[in-house]
Amino acid sequence: MRLDNANESKKNRKRNRLIFRLIVLTVLVAAVAYALIMNAKKGNTIYGIGDQAPDFQLQQVNKNNELETIQLSDLEGKGVMLNFWATWCKPCEAEMPYMEELYPKYRDNGIEIVAVSLDSTEPVIHQFIEKYNLTFPILYDNRKEVNDLYKIGPIPSTYFIDEKGEIVEKVEGGLTLDRLEGYFKKIQPETDK
Amino acid sequence: MNKIKCECGHVNPEGTVLCEACGKPIEENQHIDGNNQKRLLNMRYEGSSRRSLTYNKSIIDKIWRFFSSVKVGVWLIVIALVASTLGTIFPQAIYIPENAASRDPAIYYEDQFGIFGKVYYQLGLYDLYSSWWYMILIALIGISLVICSIDRFVPLRRALKMQKPKRHETFLNRQRLYSVSTNISHEDRHHLKKMLKKLRYRVRNEDGHILAEKGRFSRWGPYVNHIGLIIILIASIFRMSPFLYMEDYVWTREGEQKVIPGTSGEYYIENKEFIIEMYDEDDERFKDAIARMGGRAEKNFQSNVVVYKNTDVSVPGAEPKLEKVKEGQIELNHPLKFDGYALYQSGFQENEFSNMSFKLYETNDPDQKAIENFTVDLASPETEYKFDNGLRVVIDKYYPNYYLDEDYGEPRSESNDPWNPAFVFKVYSPDNESPEISFAGIGRNIDPTGENQYKLGITDFETHDVSGLSVRRDYTLPLFGLGALIFMVGVVQGMYWQHRRIWVHPKGEGILLAAHTNKNWFGIKKDIERMIAGTNLQMVVDQQTTKKNNEIKEDNDE
């Protein structure tokens, strides 16, 4: 009888020990997993493919375009090319003519180009618009708020956003005409295809 | 598994090396601590049963056993050290200089360091310290630390709690300090006890057997220390959460108001003034030092700023509604703090151009007497300047940081920064149909046609400074502080106190005397000398130095 009790308590202690070890290991593994996930996410706290593009509102400064301000959420229902650029940036300058070339056609197909300039002064933007006769909306982020919102690093940086406001593609660096048209086709709203 | 019953009646857990109660070596387990080959007993962990060495059943137990090995822990540390060293061979990706030809790691390393650089990149060593495998390595060290500590602390505490004053004879005569005295009088025995108490030992008595103990809490030093380390590790995990830790950087020009990055558009900063103070070159005390420094020694870097809060953050980019939160100065190591954020002085750029004044004069006027004067504000330039006499100057092109580009064959601006401003002006006069074009910048005044009636010259300019501020929000710092404090408490606890024990074992008319300490053997010998002075007791002999073939190493508990 006493032997049975002893065996019983031994069994219990053994089980408790196993549970204790299991809990300690689980907590440790959970902490490590959390650390790894957070670390993996750290690299792209910026909005990426599949995310909803965060809303913003900026002054439109292109005199060739009729809009005064643009709020991104107002463009829902359209595919949006959101381009971050500056006048002094060579690869930005290189892709601008392509954008202008495709704009009239794709505008009718439900696509809007929104080019946010990260320049410090407005006159340089106007000079640039004049040089290339740009007609799509150019926004001026004078307080660098939208730049901070999207955590823009090197430019050009381009987001292709579908009609539901979801980021479909993100391009770091310059675009060629072919690639640009490819992306346009991708974000073109269904109804306009 | 079987419990082991010692002859003293105490039941020990399996794997026990020395009976928890009387200290008698348990025959079949002596190999565990290597006692079978040596004269002296290995007192590490009191010869208690480290559970990891006994159970090895389920997968959980196997994992536990793996991590509970100090050997595994040491190897993990060695591997982490070697890996960390590899990361210092070439600069990490975040330290690729701003002005590098290409900042893309894929290109930069091969470009700079050749084939080794390429291999370095391919092995992923360019971003070593946040690579997943490096983090796992550090995590494994953390796991090993926790499990090793638990696995040793629990049985050690149990063994120290269980120990009885009455010890087995073998336990005593296999201690490092040991002596046998014969014919000890009752007075001497009494004196012994009195002296031990006087030396502030805690004395326990059992049938004439004495255990005198002092400084047991120093045995917990390593475990307290490990708790500190674990808190530091937890704090560094918390640091990865953007809410608890955020770091960013902002350049602000004097007079400029802009959003503070990393605050979700909630806070704005206005730089009122940036100040650099120098040490006085004429001061006798500093003269030589300043000369050594190359004639310039900064005393203070300071930004006077105003912080605003945007009360309407619903749509970023829209005109903010700003409310002043704080006005103050930021100096090196004296950040400005507001609502959990801190702004640190971290950089500066002197003498950016803020405005430029021009005069308009006639080309053929030898005195270059100004007909008109105007000033261009470079932060937000007006593009047209009209004058009463019908003349009109228009800025056709503005290059904030002018250079002549080889590829484009035209003037361009290298960046946003007004470091080398240049302009293309159009001058309209009532006499001429078409405007005259002239180019003006620092040290440049070009008339492209050579037929211009009017010329433009720079008469004056003003400059401002730009202040670089790092923005930080760190709620984890107190936790790091707590961890470091506990770490230090553990170190002090283990370093400055020793766990000393003296056993007195009556045997017939005589006495067996043995002593053990975890460090400072000299100290305990001194205690014993004072204790036996004036009695017939034999001074203990250090058996480690007397027994020739005894190669026992001194083991610490860590």
C-alpha cells in the first residue's frame, strides 16, 4: 500500500516536472519567435504589396492639370500610380517622359498618375513641368509628411495601387516604358478593360 | 528510477553524488563529479543531483538536457563570438557611406573589397547582426542561460537546505581543509563554539556535531546575475516593437517648420536657431590644445527649437493645426523631451544659403552702379521681380546646388540643398521685345549672347545652419537599467562574499575538523586559526597542496 502511494507521488512529481519544463520551453520559444518576427518586419515597416495604401492629401501644383488638391482616398475606383520623385534625381527624370506618354491613354482607362515631388522649393518643380510638358497631377510635399508616411528612402519609388486602394506593386528605381505599361495594365480597373 | 537511501536514513534523489543530509559519497555515482579518481570531494553544487543528468525520457526532457549543459552553453558563446567577429571584417550594410558609388550591397562589397567582398555579401555577413541565424544563436544562448540556471539552482538550494550538522566521516576527511585532534577537553569544545559565534558563523548543533556556516547567500550570486541578463535580453526583444522603441533622424533648417519623422505626423518641429560655440583661441589655457586641433575646437552645439502638436492628424499632408507643445534648447547629451519622445543634437551643416541679393546694372557702366536691387529668398523663391521703371526680372531656372552635368551637357542641381545656388534670369525691359538671358551664381556671371544691355551681379547673401536631430522614443531603457542593476547585484553578491563552512565532528575523545569555502581559502584558514588559538586543536591541513597525486581543480559554481 505504501509502495503504491510512493509510486503515485513519484509519478505526479514526474508529470509536474514535465509540465514545468514544457511551460519554460514554450515561453522561451515564443519569445524567440516573437523576436524573429519583429526583426523580419523591421525591414519593411513601410507599406508593401498587399497593404492598403495610407491616405493623404496634398496640394496639386501642375498648372496643366485642373485639380487643386488631391486626396488619395478620393481616387478609389481608379488604378493609381503613386510616384515619389524630385527634380534633381536623374532616374526620376528619365521615367517622366514615359509617364507622360502613357498618361492620356490610360487616364481614359481609369488610371491616375500621382507624382509627389520631394523638392524643397516650388519653382524648380514648375521648371521641370515646363521642360517635359507634364499634364498629370504633381503634388508638392513641402512639410515632408507623406515622405515620412510612406518612409521613402532612395527615389524614384513607385507604388501601383488598384481600384480598391490596395498596393499591388512597389518599384524601387527607374522604370522603362514597357514595364510601366505592364504595371498600368495590372492596376487597370476591371470595368475599363 | 530509484531513490537512494543513505545509511544515515536520508532518501536522496537519483543522481545524487553526496548524500544531501550527511554528505557521505554515494558509491555508484562518484563518476558523475569525478570523485572516484580523486582524494578530495568535488563540492560543486554540493554533489546534488542535477536533474538533467538523470532524466532522459521524453523529447522535452531531451531538449532540456541539451540546454542544461554548461558545455553546450560555452560552445554557443564561442560560436557567437566567432560569428560576431566575422561581421566586423567589412563595414555592415547600414554603414555603407552615403557617397558610395552604389549603396546597393550586392554591388558595393564586390566593388570595394573584390572577391572577398563578394563572398562576404553572398554569405549574408553584410547584415549579420539582424540576420535570422545570428538572432537564433543569441536566443539559444538565452535559452541555455535560463535552463542551466534552473537546473542548477533548484537542486543546489535543496541540498543546502537539507544539510545536517552531523556529517559522515568520509565527507570530512575528503575535504580540502582537514585535521584530526585527539584528547580535546570539554572547555576547548565549548571555546570552539563560542569563537565560531564570535566570528559570526551561524552555528548548528546536533549531538555534539557542529556545522558553522556563513555567507550562504553568496552562492545565489550567479543566479541573480543570470536573472539580470535575462531581463536585459527581454528588454532587447521589447526594443523591436515600434511602439516601445523608435529611432529616426531629421534635418531642420533654421526657420523651417517640418514634421518630425516617426511620429505619424503628430509632431512638428521648428528650428529657431542653431548655435556653435567655440573655445576662445586667445585663452592661455586652451591655446595649445586648439592649435593641435587645427585652430578650431567646438564647445557647444545647440539647437533652439519649438515643438508643435498637430491636433488634426486625420489626413496626412493636409494643412496641419498646430499647437505649441514645448520650446527649448537641445545640446549635446541634453535632449529635448516631450510626450515620450526625445530629440538629440546629432549633426549640423553650416552656412547654407538662405537668400541672395542681386543688383541690376548696365553692361557698359564701368562703375556697375545698381539700377535696381532685389533679394531672392532661397527657401521659397519668388519667380518675378517687377520694378517701377518698367524693368522686370524673372527667374527662369533655379539650381539650388548647381553643377554642370557632363551627361546631359546642361546645368543641373545635385540635390535639394541650397549649397551652390545658381540662376538663369530673364530680364524684360520696355525697350526690348524679347527678354535678355543671363546666368548668375557664386563666382559666375555669364552673358550667353554677349549682347546683353543689362547685367546681374550678386551684392550680398545670408546663410543659415541646418541642424541634424535624432528622434527617439525608448520605453525599454528602464528595463535595461533594471537588468543591469540586478546583474551588478549578482556580481557583487558572488564576488565579495564567500560561502564558508566549518564542520566539527566529535570522535571518541578527539575531534575531526573540516572546512570548505567556495573562494578565499586564505580567509577561512584565518578564521580557523583564530578559532583554535589557545586550544589543543590541530590546525587544518590543506590537503590539496599536501597530497601529491591530487589534481583536483578548483571549481566555481558557475
